[in-house]
Amino acid sequence: MAETASQRRTGIVLVVAAAVAWSTAPFFTRLLPFDSWTILFWRGLFGTASIAAVLVLTQGWSGLLDLVRMGQNGWLVASLSTLGMVSFIPALQLTSVSNVAVIIATGPFVAAALAWIWLREAAHLRTLLASLVALCGVTIIVGNARASADIFGIALACFMTVAIAGMTVTVRRHKSTPMVAAAAASNILGSVVSIPFAQSITAVTGSDLFVLAMFGFFQVGLGLSLFILGSRRLPSGQATLIATLETPLMPFWVWLAFAEVPALRVLIGGALVMGAVIADIIGDIGTQRKSG
């Protein structure tokens, strides 16, 4: 699948912005004294509302019809996204954060493999090498965790990584499908699935709802919409590689808001991740200029 240099640049900008939006999750979570499923329920509702607003602003009220006409491909993307979201929370509860983070960091490799199997899209050697460096960086960031691993938690983390990689490849394969509507549908599904497990849905205050609304808009609605729009313009492996920027940015927001100084390992690992992504982007720009 060939894209113009302009499309690829736009895709890179969109996916970088998505990674920035996704990285705000720890910041918002710190502000909310609720169980994960309650947060997921309200975050999903506000995420759905924000994506619906994007559809109305960009396409008018007719844009909401995309929710009922996105077809099987759109529902496949929504289902894969939902599976990834709802697997993430119990994975963190059943095994260590370090295990989950390292498994997530394999996403570029998984996406590249699925893209090759399904689309016969060969990943560039530069992207594969950069993915390996980024994986090393994430391993350094979370490498000192001491919690014992649970097999089921690791299995859920693996399942989540495959689901998100599958979503990325599906988005690229079916570019004509209204994928922003699929993002809204995934949030609706996520909220519905959370209801049986949430413990404090009715305990939220007005200030809590404001934080949850910002959480839903920035981290979920904006992040998922930007990623879906950007990943359809990039090779699947490269899109998921750029999205790993989320990992080093997470402690940055916590440091900025709560004055928690990141450990040296976080700074070193974050530098590796940032360097790998930046090097891949610069290499891609150089390749496009030569081919142009």
C-alpha cells in the first residue's frame, strides 16, 4: 500500500498526538479515588460523547449515522479496541505492571507480523530495529518491579496486545470504513462491559464528573480518534512504534503535576524510546524525500 509523503507526514503527526493524549492516563487516574471499572465506565461514556461531537463538527448531524452504517469492518475495529481496553485493567490486577508494560512494548512486532500475514506488508528494517530499541527502553523503565507474575494476567496482557495490533492492521486494511464511529462504538461497548464490575458508579461528585469528562475527552476520545485516523496512513508496525511514545511520557505528566521525580532508569529508558521513535521518523522523512 503506497502513500504519498504528505499522507505519511500527516499520519506521523496524528499518531504522535494520539500517544501524547494516551499518556495522560496516570495523571487523570491519580485524581480519581475510584475502582478501575468505575473509571472505565464513566471514561467510556464521556469518550463516546467527545467522539460523537467530533463526528457532528466534521460531518454535521448526518455524521452520527456512521454509527449505524459502519458495517462489519467498523464493528470489528470497535470489538478489538474494546477487548484491548477491558483486558488491560484485569491484567494489571493479576500480574505486575512491569510484565504488562513489556508485553505491550512488543506491539510493533505483533502489528508488523499481522500486517505481513494479512496484507503482505513488509516492515522496513529501520522500523524493526527502532522497535527493538524501544522495547529495550521500556524494559529498563519497568525492569525493577518485584511483584510475582500470574499466568492469567500475562495471558490477558498478551491478548490485549494482539487485539490492539489487530485493530491497527484492520484500520489500515479497510480505510474507507468510518473508523471514528468505530472508536465511539468501542467506548460504548467498554462502558457496558464495565457495569457488572464497577463498584462506585453512583458515588461520583460534580468535580469527579468534570475530571472524568476531561479523561474521556483527552485520553480516550481524542487519543483513539487521532490514532485511528493516523494509523490508516502509516505501515502498521510504524504506527504502533510511534504509539510507544506513550510509555516515557506517562511519568513526565506525573512529574509535572505531582512533582514526582522519575527514577534514573525511567530517564534512561525513556530516552531510548524517544530516540528510537525520532530516529524512525527522521529516517522515514529521508526515505520519502529520496523517493520523491
